[in-house]
Amino acid sequence: MAAEAADPRRAGDLPQLAENLLCRLQENFQALTEKLTLRMEEMGERINDLEKRVADLMTEAGIEENTDEDLRH
């Protein structure tokens, strides 16, 4: 009984503590998800830009781009 009196986290406080913890975890997860989504979008834009630059360089060099159809033959 003395241990229960010294512990401010009585059984009645546990549900609120658990809910607070879950809310913080959800907020952190949401922030991480948003950050990852932004990074993926940025990476996609960079890949598209790189593909365009490679195609431009190939055109300047007089190299035609191989299509999937050309690769099958």
C-alpha cells in the first residue's frame, strides 16, 4: 500500500498516460510520413529532370533513344 501512495501514476492515470503517448506517437508518425512523401516527390522530380537531360544529350550526340520495341528485336 505504501508503494501505491508514493506512486503518482495510479491505475486511474494509466489510460490517460497511454492515450497521451499514442497521440504523440501518431503526431511523430504523421510528421515522418509527410517528410518521406516530400522527399519522394523531390526525388521523382530529380529523376524526371535527369531523364530529360540524358535524352537531350543523346539528341545532341546524334544517338536515337531505343524504345522497348527496338530492344525486343
